[in-house]
Amino acid sequence: MKALRVANGELSVAEVDRPSVGDEALVRVTTSGICNTDLEIVRGYAGFEGTIGHEFVGVVEESSGKPDLVGKRVVGEINAGCGKCERCNNNDSRHCNNRTVLGIKGRDGAHAEYLTLPARNLIEVPAGVADEQAVFVEPLAAAIGITEQVEVGPDTSVAVIGDGKLGLLCAFAMSLRTQNLIIVGKHEEKLELAEARDIEAVWLPTIGKFDPVFDVVIEASGSESGFALALDMVKPRGKIVLKSTFSGKPPWEAWRVVVDEITIVGSRCGRFEPALKALNDGKIDLADMISARMPLSRGVEAMAEARKKGVVKVLLKM
């Protein structure tokens, strides 16, 4: 099969053996989505080598553990836990110490014609959700997952910093909970996607001094300047949610967190069911997030396209 792989710092579409199933399920991938993590892995993030990609939709071809899944269209939770520890037994493989992560840690990923995952990780896609919507389930779940840790209601004031793919999805997700919402970014064409959904957009170059008035600030830029802005915008006893991993060891003004009694929350993956429901109910439509569609055979070119200014989501078609 074909697979988009990183080896010795080089990216290529390679011919590799179809994965052996073992006690897992075999999924024929139909569509996968390129995300910033893929781009960072090529630059050396996480030291991963192998097939990249973790956003996908596909059809189950084999599943000895759950044969009823065969022939079903599925998406998959990317964290594969050991299935034995206390966290796995409490249905939280996301934090299993021995987990592998699809296309990120210890497990070949989704930019390939086939992948394997434990059957328990797979969730059937409702008939009303098209492949090009379902492929967004993993990042959308991460955005909605903020509300697993932080309460957001109609009166909660929320600011999202960053207008990349994840920042936009965070804004779309929060708009389901509150209309007291803004997004701050530096790409006018991306901010227009938020404005089309009646979300107030603020272009970063024109930003002035913000009064610290927001209950919740979601930092989705992954930059030191984004975190500094979050500190300026969050009100005393408010919450800053970190959605993007920082490279290195960014400096921060710890005294401000102490003096203003700010809570900092790390937020990574989310449950898939709420994301699928939002898509199936038509509460979120992500068609305008797709900037390009390319065949897997042009995977290297697709990754280059995904880096371009103004590009939001590039999909690979198998």
C-alpha cells in the first residue's frame, strides 16, 4: 500500500506492507486530513518516524474483536491505551502511560491506504455525516473537549487566540455555548470564516490594549506572544486554556498568575461522540474549511500546500 512517511527527516510517499491486523481492526482509509502536528513532526516534533496523520474516516475491513463493525464507516480515537491499567479501565486511554498515538507516537498513522486501531477506538459515522465532514471529528472533538474541564455557559465571555485550524474550531465549538465570544488572529481570510458564523473577529495587527475582562481565554496559537496576550485578556480568577503545545520552554510571568489567581488548564483530546452529534445535527458545517483535496500519491505536495499562507485544511483522498 501507499503511505506518507517520515524517515531520517525526509518525507515521502512510500510503498509499504499493509499492516498486520492481529487483535485490532483493519480500516481502509478513504479520506485523511493534514494538521499542524503533521507539519511539526516533519520538522522533528516528538521524534516520530513512520506513517504520519491522525485525522481520518474510513471503512472497517476486518475486526475480529467487534465483527459487527465490518463494512461500517468509522472515525477513530487516536490514543490506543494498553487496555489493562486503571486509566484504561476507567475509559480514559487518552492518559494511559503506555499508550501509542496514531501517527504521533509508536503507531503508524492515517495518511495511508490502510491503518489499524483497537476496535474499541472506532466509532461509526452517522449516515448524515459526509466523509469530508467526518474527517474533522478528531480536531473538532479536541475543541469541544474544552468544556470537559471548563464550564462555558450563555453568560461566559470567551476569547480565542489564534485563527489556525484548531483556533477556528475552538471558536466554532464555543459558539454553541455562548455568543459572548471573540477570536483574535492575524489572517484576515481565515477570520472571515469566523465572521461568516457571526463570531466577532479581531485582526491582531490592529489590536489595542485589552482590558482583562474575559472569563475564559483559549490560547490556540502555540506562541509565546499568544500566551502573553491571554494573560492581558483574562480577568482575575479567570481561566486560560492551552490548546497548542509549545516547543522549547517558553518564559511566562508567573507572578501575574499568582496575583490575579488565574487558572491555567491544559486541554488536548476530546470525546468523539459530541463532535459527531454536532455535525450530524447540522450545528457545525465545516465545508468552507477545506482549502484543497489531493490524492495520497501527491502527499508531499499536499504537505507543502498545507504550509502556505491562507490555507486552512488540506485533505488527502485515498
